[in-house]
Amino acid sequence: MSIARLLSAAALAALLSACMPLSPLPAEAPADATAVSGRLPKADLILVKKSDRRLTLLRNGREIKSYKVSLGRNPVGQKVAAGDGRTPEGDYLIDWRKPDSKFYKALHISYPRVSDRRTAEEAGRNPGGAIMIHGLPNDRPRAHHYLPGIDWTEGCIAVTNREMDEIWHSVRDGTPIRILP
């Protein structure tokens, strides 16, 4: 074997040994699975504070992660009717998901409740219903007016696409969502 080949083999062996752990790998996964999977733990509550423009994922009352959000273009007050540009307030559920939305992924919020329908009916209006947590529009994902904190939706709660991926994986159907003024 030539000296050049021997040196190449020695260099390769040195590189490979540098990649090997100094101690044996643990037999079990670490307690914090997010360190391995790169995903957040499953949330058991979503809290939205409209006045702060914040959506927070919680588990056992502790914050997992918080996001800056965009709301309906007329965000102050309770949603009353379709087209009012308001984001609803109250306790709802994430009741289904839409991977093929016109926005980058969407989680449906169970608005309207019976009380929301009654309020709209008393005003002679339709309460609307397609209220979601979603990413950016698929046809214009980088437009400047879709920045977090700038209210542009028809009543939905919008985040960036990267954030929507995190939320999508952390939230199961049936997860409660509390939307505060």
C-alpha cells in the first residue's frame, strides 16, 4: 500500500472517530422529546390575547411557545356578523384542520357558538363561520402587509408559515382555544 493511501486512510479514520460519541448512546429517548424531534409538545390550550396580538400554546398551564399574530382588520370587540372584520372572543375548540386551504394550512375554530348565532340573528345578520388560525395566503406569501401584528384578515388569526407548521404539529383537533379581548 502506498504512503499516500495510508495517509488518506488514517485521515478518514480520524474524521470518523471525531464523529463518534465518547460514551455509549442512551438506550431510551431523552425525557424532552422535542430536543430530538424538533417539534413542540402537544398543547392542551390555545390562549389568544387580541389586545396583545399574541397566541400562546399552553400545556398543563405552562407556556410552550408564544407567537405574534395578525387579527381581523377591525379587531376591537366581539365578532357579530360575517364581513365585520372582527375576530371572535370567548371559548371555542379547534374542531378540524385544512391542509389545502387558500392560506398556508388552517385550523378551524368552532365559531359560531349558539350564543354567537343568537346575537347575529337579533341583529338581523349572518354570524359567518370560517374562522381559522392560518398561515399566509398561498398566492402572496411575502407581501409586506401580511407581517405579524398588522391586522389584515376577515376575522381569522394569522401567523407566518413557519409558525403555522409548529402550531399545526402541536395542536390536536378538539384542543380548546380561549380568545380574550
